[in-house]
Amino acid sequence: MSAGRVASVLVLALVVAGADWLAVADPLRACAPCLAWVVAGPFVLALLALAILRPAAPPPAAAPAPPPPDTPALDLLAALQDEGRLVDFLTEDIGTYSDAQVGAAVRGIQASCRKALEACVKLEPILRGAENEPVTVEAGFDPGAVRLTGNVTGRPPFRGVLRHAGWRVTGVTVPARQGCDARVIAPAEVELP
Amino acid sequence: MSVPRFVVGIDLGTTNSVLAWVDTQGPDLDPEAPAIAVLPIPQLVKAGVVEPRDALPSFLYLPAEGEMDAKALALPWGAPEHVVGTLARARGAEVPGRVVASAKSWLCATGADPSRPILPWNAPADVPRLSPVAAEAAYLAHLRAAWDAAMPAPLAAQEVYLAVPASFDAVARELTVRAAEAAGLGGARLIEEPQAAFYAWIAASGGAWRREVRVGDVILVCDVGGGTTDLSLVSVGEEAGALVLERRAVGDHILLGGDNMDLALAHAVRARLAETGTALDEWQLRGLVHACRQAKERLLGADGPEQETVLVLGRSRKVVGGALRTEVTRAEVERTLVDGFFPLVAADERPRSPRRAGLQEIGLPYAADPAITRHVAGFLARHREVAPEGPSAVLFNGGVTEAARLRARLTEALDAWRGAAGAVRVLAGADPARAVAVGAAAYGLARRGRGVRIRGGTARAYYVGVEAAAPAVPGVPAPVKALCLAPFGMEEGGEVELAGTELGLVVGEPAEFRFFGSSVRRDDLPGTVVEGWGAGEIEELRPLETTLAAEGEEGRTVRVRLSARVTELGTLELWCVARDGGRRWRLEFNVRQAA
């Protein structure tokens, strides 16, 4: 029972009771129980009516399944599977195939996954220098973005060799799928003869 | 009415549609090099995924009941009536019975009524159908919605130019205008595609085109797209010191293009795989066609590799285990595509006609001879008077001509035909995928006086059939004479009336005329009567019909003259004009009936 309904019913009862009071307070001054009945009656009636006339329960809403909280991640996975068959590839046991067979397939998979990845995610290296060339890490560097290895002593600037330039995502444009179950990465395919 | 701010060109292609536009109020609009942009078109690329693309594939898919969630088909501007574009093409490849493709070619095919719901052709009985005109309208409606969602003023209020094949006759042009009207673009004007490609070349040259052509040049515009090949000849003249361009001839509608080549290469590879015991199913063949297209583009490009790997991944979850791989060599592509589609033929060779089977299936009249060079040779021979020595320059357009090797082979054939007249010059074309849309917009600017215009007028002369007086012979149709109604090269807004010929038509009764067109008889004047003609010289089109409506005069005979007018939109209108009182009745193309 909503608080709003109770409040509006009580306001109505108050108006009726107030009117009763103005109309009959003087004549009924002698009879305190009568006065109490006339004034309190509307409240009693209102609450009773409220209890009896329950509102028709709203039809149980076809609650849409809330989208999984990780929908963008699933959309990215779906894009990589749809364009590049990535999930099929990662879940397949390729141990029994010849290198030539794997090599040929991987060329195709890599090319199409790369296309899908480039469409969804913009990437740039964290350090601009060429790999396996000397590099200087200045003071105040972000230890989350630059990992030092080897003989780490002293204070920055550090001079070393860039072994991996790192990757940073500068933009994400994963196509959102509307009207689909986000957990479906690839639908089952049934061919009708 | 104020002058529209945007000039818009639409390439309503057989396989892809593109919209280009130019803002006439934009800052410093250079008439020599106008900044013409291509509109990104949001479309469904997968169920539930909308992404912008520069082209809208001209495919329409009719989902089965419950096949796709309505939410998965929503577009940014609301739920569409039909699924068109990338998703329609992809789904159509998987479910061929539910996709409408090549609707445009049905507009000029005479086998079936293009205003009736006949597509998808040969679809299962429970698939809803729609007419080729309605399908074309659906693509235009999508372009219009995409424009209206992105631009500051509605497309219907802009100046819109719609490119149609030069080979489209008066009936197909009229049907295109009807499709535009159905899409709410009633004012769209028509331009021939090869002319549009030429305008794009002019616009891209930034004024330099004047140095690349000479007075006396005849330029072959050779447009080989995914599904069709369209040819035109443009001549260069001089008047009062300025160069004058004129479109002199157009070719037939040839249903032959890059898709045929991809299929041919895929079938050759499939046959080779079959020899080693590997059979491909339909799904794998589709993958093979796609892979062959990419291999073809690399192998035929400038400095292409000697061979390319063609890979079809496994269909099941065994993507690696089920993968098929093979090599395609340049020699194989050379044999299958270059020699198969562009053989070096003599100038007097003609496309081979199909062997007539006793019972012919109605459908699109696909070209029987795959040799594009033979089609070009036939076209040039028919218009020898325009270019007696063959064209002196060539402008390529269409996706196929992006391959350097194919351009070189076509040029080689043209050179051989010219012989002593010297090598043909190749005009460096603009981006072939967009040129037609961009050129259609450039044409709009030229019409406003910003840039040179190509003259041309109607690309055909039109005739009505008059039955010759001859004794009736059973089984032999009465010989028919062709009375010229509209001459070749009639300009927009032009009007002619046949003064010498009067017909008596009965009010209230339908009157029908046989209708003919010719793209080669350029000297016939209105009123000329042609008796007997060679094959391909004059072709029968769909008949004309009208019913003279006049209140209270049913049964009376009215003397009328025939008159022809080329409308502002570029369509041909034919009228019966009463000799007394000047009442007019429009003659309609009867598309219900095959010619």
C-alpha cells in the first residue's frame, strides 16, 4: 500500500471531519461522544475503505533480464569471433594438426582479428622509441606504465634498453548489439536442406 | 521557391548505392575543384549493430517470421520497413530465397512487369514479395532517412540528381523517377552514369582536364561495375574558343561485371580442388568467392605477387582443422580473368549470342558472352560514325577497372583496333567507387553555371509502330513501320509535335501503340517513317497506352496528333493532342506487358 494513497485518503477524511466540526460543533457541544464520533468517523471510514478496496495489483511486469554488467566486454569478444573466429581458434585443440595447416589458418585468423581489433580499439605504444634501442626513463614516470627490469638501483632518469614499447588504448568503439542476448558470442547455425 | 542549399548526387547502383553532396553556401566554393563529400550511411551491419558505411549495398532482405528481434533491426531514425544494406547482403548470401538483389536491372528487363511484386525472383511461396520499383524506393528511402538524420535540411528540399545507366531507355528512366517519388524524392533529376563519371573526372582534375583533352578527341567512358558494364562515347569540340563536350553514343545494358569474374576464378579453384578429392559445399564456395576477390585484386594490381594464398576457414568450431588452403598463381588469374573476360579480339568481332534453348526461363538477361572486349568492339562498331578510327582516349570507371592489369589489357585492345591512328590515351580516373555519385553532384553544380556541361540530350530516338498496309498472311505478323516521334539528342525541356500525322482515337476506349527505340539512328527526324531495319538497329520497348477520357463524349472519334516532350527531370513524356481545342492525354508506358 503506497504512502501516497494513505496520505490522500487521510487528507480527504480531514476535509470531511473539518466540515463536520464547523457544522455541528456548537449543537453537539453537550454530547462529547457524539462529537468525537462525527469528527473521528470519516477517518475510520477512510482507513476501512482503503483496507477493503485494494488497488488491482499491476500485472507482473515481464521484467527484462538486466543486461550482463560486462556487456561491452562480451560485445568485443563477439566482434572478434564474428570477424576473426577468435573464440573458435582459442578453444580448438590444434596439437594434432600439421604446422602447415595451422600456419595457413592462422594467417587468415590473424588478418581478420587484426581488422576487428583495429575497428574496436585504438592502440598506441607507451614509449615512442624503437625496441632494442637505448631509452631514457625520466623522473616522475608512471610505474604502472613503465616496468623496470634488471639492475634497478639509484634514482631516475634511468638509462636502459627499450625491450617492449608497451600498449595503451586511446579509444574504444565496440559496436553495441541491440536486441540480442549479450552472452551469445556466436549463434548456433542450422542449415535447412 | 528559394534555391536549395545542397546539391546532392545519388549513385543508385546495381550492387552499391552512394550519396555525395556539396554545400553551395559553403565558404569559397571553387567551381574548378568543388569540395564534394560522401555521406556516411548508418546501416545494419549485423543483427543489432548499426555502423556508418560510405556505401549502402543495394540488397533488401525479407526476414522470416520471428527470425530477427524488432529491436535488433532498429535504426537511429526508427524501425525501417525493410532490411537493406550490409546486413541484407550478408543474410541474403546465407538465405538466398529471401533477398532482393539487382532490382535495378529488372527495371530495364522486358521479361516481367517491374511494377508488380516479383522479387525475390523464384522465392519460396511464403516469402513476401515486392516490386523492383519498391525495392529501389526502399534504398532511396534509407538514403533519405540517413541524410535527414545527419544534415541540417531535409533531402526532399534539396536539388537531387539520380544517376541511371546510360543504357536505360525511356521506360526504365520513368520507373526510376517513380521509385524516387515513392521515396519522397519526387523532384530528383536523372543523369547518365558514364556522364557522371566524366563529371567526376573533370571535378577531380581541378581545371587540368582542359590540357588532357584535345579538340577532335572521342573519349570512351568504360564503366565496369560489380554487375553491369556501361559504355558511352563523349566527343570534344570547340565553340567560340571554348571546349565543348558532347555525349554522342551509349551502349546496351550489359549484365556482366566483377561479380562474374570472382565467380569464374572461384569455380576454377574449386575444380582444381575437386581433382585432389576435396569437394566444397555452398558455404565454402561463398568463402572461396570472397577470398578469390581479394586474391584477384592483389594479383592484378600494379607489381602484384606471383601467387597468393586463398584460404577458406572451417565452417564448424574447428576453424583450423576444417580450413582449406590453396594457391592461386598469377598465370591462373591471367588465363581465367584476363583472357576469359578481356581476350584480345579483332575489331570486327561481336558478342556471341546465346544458343536459344526451346524453353527459355524468364529472368534477368545476363550477358551470354563473358568477353567484355567483344562487347566493347560491338559497341564501337555500331557507332563507327562517331569515332571512325576508334576512341582516342579512354576514361575507366567501376571497381573492376581498379586492377592495373585489366586496364592495361583493355587499353591494349583499343590500341590494336586503332592501329595506325596511334595509341589511345588513358585519362587518370577518380575514385571509381564514388565517382558516379560525386559526378552527379558536380553535374548539379554545372547546371547552376559552375563548370562545363556535357551536351547530349536523349540517348535514343523513339518511334511508334504503324502497321503497314499489307495482305494478311496467316502465321506472319503484319509488317510494322516505325514512325519517329522523338529524335536522337532531344534536349531537356524540348518538345516536338508530329504535324503531318493525325490519328483518330475513340473516346472512352483504350488505345495502344507499339513503341520502339534506337540508339544508333541519329538522323531520323520527327515524322520519319522507317520501313525494315537490321537486327539491333531498332528495338521494341514496352507498349504505350492511353484511354481518352472526355465527359459525355464516349464513342466519339477525336482527331489527335502525337507529341513528345523531355521533362525537366529527364524523362520522356508522350501525349495525344486533340487537333481541336488543344486537349491532351498522356500516353503511359504499359509495363504489365512484355515487349
